[in-house]
Amino acid sequence: MTYLLVAISAYILGSVPFGLLVTRMFGLGDIRQIGSGNIGTTNVLRTGNKLAAFLTLVLDAGKGAIAVLLARALVGEDSAGVAGLFAMLGHLYPVFLKFKGGKGVATFLGVLLALSPPVGAAACATWLAAALIAQYSSLSALATAALAPVYALAFYHRHGAILVLFLAALIFYKHGANISRLLNGTEPKIGKKN
């Protein structure tokens, strides 16, 4: 019952659509009608408002981290992974938006940072390096997701690595259309409109 409560609470927290709320707060309209229609940081950046994009990044990452940290503090270490998983699922399939959410990259990074700071730091560094080199947010996300389980195995533990592998698989699944566009050369670069 305790783990069920952790899962439900983390899912609800993860479901909060900060990208949508931030863009409305800034008077930028409905982010679902802009660019790719995604509620995440990359699409918020397409509005041209860097502060709104930064806030979306921090809040989306923060909800993943807070879910993990609260579960760990209130219940124990085993519940931290449960909270991280359900916070991610909440962002990807939010109850408040008829289960049509974002792609989970910022929330993924927040979860990793809270589960294991070394793993999270390595994942963030991977995303940043890939973004600076390739200038594709999606490619950076995919590179980060591919390497995160390796980081978890090296710096965290085997069970944690299995969880991170599952979260990484969700990232790849949600980026299916991006992978197709990367392969055919039509994927927009960071900050560019679709």
C-alpha cells in the first residue's frame, strides 16, 4: 500500500504540465499549438522566450527530482526508484492532458540527479556535449538515454541500472518520430521552428 501511494503521488506530480503552464503565464499561448506541439523545454524554446524555456526545464527536472527525494526521505531507498518511474510516466502520459505529454528528457535528468548525483551529472554533461556538437535536442536526448544505463551501472548499482535502462527505453520510444526525421535530414536544430 505504501508503494502504491508513492506511485500515485509521483505520477500526479509528474503529470503537472509545466511547459503549458509557463507559456500561458508568459502570454505565449497554448504550447500545444506551437512548433512540434510538445509541452517540453525544446518546444517552449521555439517561442523565442529563453526564460520560459529555462523555467520549463527547471520545473520539469525538479518534479522528477522532488518525487525521488521525497519518497526516499519519507519511505526509504527502495521507494525512490518507484517514484522516479512514476514521475516519468506522469510526464509522458499526464492525466491532466488526456495522457498526451512530453518526451520526458528534463524529468529523466531530474530523476537521475536525485537517484545518483554522479549518474545525473554524467547524463547532463552528455546532453550538453551532444547539443553543442550536433545542435539537435533529440539526438542529445538519445545519446544521453543510451549512455545513462552505463553510467548507472558504473556509479550506482545493478538494480538501479535496470530501472535507468527502462526509463531510457521510454525516451527512445517517445522520440520515434524524431529518429525518423534525423535519418531523413528534416529534424530541426535547437531553437529552430519545425
